[in-house]
Amino acid sequence: MTIATVGLLHPGAMGVTAGAAVREPVRVVWASGGRSRETRARAAGAGFEDLGTLEAVTAASDAVLSVCPPHGALALAETVAATGFDGLYVDANAVSPATALEIAAAAAAGGARFVDGGIVGPPAIRPGTTRLYLSGDAAAEVAPLFEDSALEAIDLDAKAGAASALKMCYAGFTKGSAALLLSLRAAASAYGVEDGLLGEWARSQPGLEKRSVRAAATAAPKAWRFAGEMEEIASTLEAAGLPDGFHRAAAEAYVRLAGFRGEPEGVAVEEVVAALLKPADGA
Amino acid sequence: MTIATVGLLHPGAMGVTAGAAVREPVRVVWASGGRSRETRARAAGAGFEDLGTLEAVTAASDAVLSVCPPHGALALAETVAATGFDGLYVDANAVSPATALEIAAAAAAGGARFVDGGIVGPPAIRPGTTRLYLSGDAAAEVAPLFEDSALEAIDLDAKAGAASALKMCYAGFTKGSAALLLSLRAAASAYGVEDGLLGEWARSQPGLEKRSVRAAATAAPKAWRFAGEMEEIASTLEAAGLPDGFHRAAAEAYVRLAGFRGEPEGVAVEEVVAALLKPADGA
């Protein structure tokens, strides 16, 4: 199958770089209907072709690339299937292998074939920073789309679910340990021993204070969507018979930080500690 | 009050170095009754005076120093109180602030005063590696005992519970993140993506593979006593209104590794992964 047109759902901060990484002359189309002003600006800047509606996008596309918050990934696949899309559905989201297989089933219900993906790294602006892992029978059709781009596509040569599993295990440490570190700093604050902890860290764990500051600065504005990802990771461990509590707790921590959505990067660790110690309304 | 004799309970791997750090001419006594051959050898090597029974030790001591696995700390305080010990009871164990206060109450029931302690670092063999944090009214009486020794005593000048809180928050990351990392490596193995994860770590998290290997090597033989410490840390976070799941999960992981007790350091990460994926009998 030749992929001449890719439908990008949606050009968020990560998605726009994935779309931009698709090699010429493959056409990248998207649907501006219902999208934010920020997303429209990003898509226009990248030169994607706006077809207005999801229906128009799926009708025009040989492959659809889903890049969205994990909690919306399955619903998006169902919406796409409802348009009768029968091309290649590539889910590149941070979901558990089990959710990936649900998404595969939803896509198949519309007639599409499925490729499982997982993106590791920041938005792919500079080459060498970001990987798109792919698995499933049709992965080999997708990888060449990103040849020589800032988004390195790696075909795991494994069944659907593997790329998602890899993403879960990777993010489970980076984002999970950030939540753990911030929660412990909050606990030290609650018990009045934060200075003592920072003093001990300075002596025996020299990177940790800076790491906690950086975790607060970068994670807090994105915490609203990390919570869903942590639940997916918890389910990934649970399904393998491993303890799921690390990431259920991380999800709870990130839910408490959801109020920082929209803040620029650089939220102070003191603000994050205060938010962690004040459970969300109704919690 | 002058402390002329310290009762050491017990000369385990950590305890023996704490006893050895007590400055001359303060006498260090212990009770060999019921202790292992290994502990006897350690105590003899350190030159502690063996008084045979706990009763003899508490009768002879102005202060008692408790260094034992966290799950035994409260029972030990109760046993000491039952001997009528009315000196200074120093609990240096990895327990939650709430457990520390229970230990304080148990010690007080026998007539003793209480000092809360928490040890951070490896057994204090070389100076500069290990701190004994102290809190509570009588902390200032204990700190000078360790002057110019390999075990640096730091009086937090805070109420009882603070030293335990500091220890919990510190170990909550070191041992908690080790359990997290090993659990995620086990998950990757379960999903058949361990090579992929190691490949991605090599590119973007260059320390993590080595860290997982080191965590397996050093934590597995001690996991049998880490489980109780993780439960204490979970309770510490819970009492502060923070998510406790990180450390409940870490406890569960360490319980699965309890079978490595007695192994020399250097357990292979593959063995640890296999043990994590095979829940303990009856679990």
C-alpha cells in the first residue's frame, strides 16, 4: 500500500512535530473543526492542509496518525471508525497495551488496519531527541514515512501492544519517579524537615534537589494529562501481575497538580508542594 | 545526665558501627542471648562487653540504642520497658513518625525518656558516609556521644518524630525508586520489550540500566527488611494526606524478593525480574 496522504489528529505540541516529520511528497491534512486557536496557529505554521472536518480528513487519508492525551485515545478511534475510515490507523499515544488493543478493535470496526505506536522524548524539533516506536503487522509500512526526519521511527518487529508497553515502562520511571520525588518533598515539608532533607540530599544525593525543582517546573503544567497516562501505566503493570500502586499514587499526585494547566514552564517547587498537600476539591 | 554506659540493641551490620562510633571512655554493652553467631562475631570484633541478657544490659545502661529492622522496633521498646529501664531510650530505626511516637510511649511506660533517631547512609565504617539524625528534648544529650566518629550525629533541634520523618522521606526515594525501576524492568520483560527499553535508556537515560543492575544487586539481599520500611514510609505519607500507594507497591515488590535474604551482594537483575513476576506463594 502506498501512503500518499496522512491525516494528523491532532496538531498539538507533540503532534505538530510528528506531522512535520512526515517526508515529502506525502501530504499531511488535518481538521480544524473544534480545535483551539493555538492548534490552528501551529498547524498553519507547519503548512498542513486544513480539510475542516474529521470526515473530510479520513476520506482523504490513506493513514491516520492519532496523537492526543491518553484519556481521549479510544474515543478518537471510535469517532474515526464511525466515519468509515478503512485505511491504516496509527495510534501513537501513551496507553497501556490493553488499551491499544481496544483501540485496534475500534479501528477495525470501521474497516481500518492498526499500527501500535509510542513516542518517547520531547516534541521532535531537533533530530536525535525523539523516537516513535511502532509494532503490529503494518508497522513496516509506517516507519518509512519518517525517514531522515527529526522523529526517528523504530519498528520493533513485534505484535501490536509492544510499542505501547515500551512507552509505558519508559514513562513509568521518568514521570513516575518525578511524582514520587515531589510527593516525598511535600511529605518533608508537612513534617517540617524539608531543610534537613535538602541538606542530606546535598551531601549524599547531589542531583536530587535540582531534579525536584525541574520536575515541578516541567511536570506541573502538563500534570492534567499525566494523570491519565499514570493510570494507563498502572493498568500495564497490573495486567502483568506487578504492583500497580506506584502509578495509581502518581496519578493521584498529578490530579492535585491539574490546576497548573496553562501555566508556562517554570512552576516553583514550593507551589507544587503546597498543591500536593491540599487535595483537590471533593477528593 | 552523664551517659557512662550505652546498651546496644543490637550489633547488626549497621548497629555494630553505631556502637563502635560511641566515644571513649563510654562503655558499650550488649546482650548475646538469642543473637546469631554472625552478630556475636561482630560484637566481639568491636570489643563490646557482653552482659548476656537484655535485663542485665538495661540495668547497666544509662542509654539504650535501638538499631533493628523496622518491624521489630516497637516490640523491642516494649521488651526493654518491661525490664523497668528508666534511662534514655534512643530509637534509631526506619519507622514512621507515628510509630516513633508509639515507641516513645512504650519507653515512657517503663520510665524512660525518649530520643527519636534516623540513620541515613551505609554502615558507618568510613567517616563522611553516614548520619544519625536526632530529635526530641533529649537529643542534645545523645549527639556528643558520637563526636569525631564515623557516625555523624545531627541534632535537628526539633520535636520527636522529626528525625524519623527525615529518614522516611530520604529512604522513600532511594529505596522507593529502586523498587519502581525494578518493577518497570520486570514489566518490560513481561511484555517482551526489555531490549527495546534498554536501548531507549541507553540513548536518553544513560544511567538507568546500570542503576537497575545495582538496585537488584544491593537491594535483593536486604529486601526482606525493606518491605517493613516501605510500609512505614507509606504510613508517613498517608498521615500527611499524601498518596501512600508508591510505597505500598514498593513493599509488595520487596516482599517478592524476600527469598534473596542471605545471598551475598550481587544478585543478577534477571533473577530479580523473574522473582518480581512470580508472586510469593499464597499472594
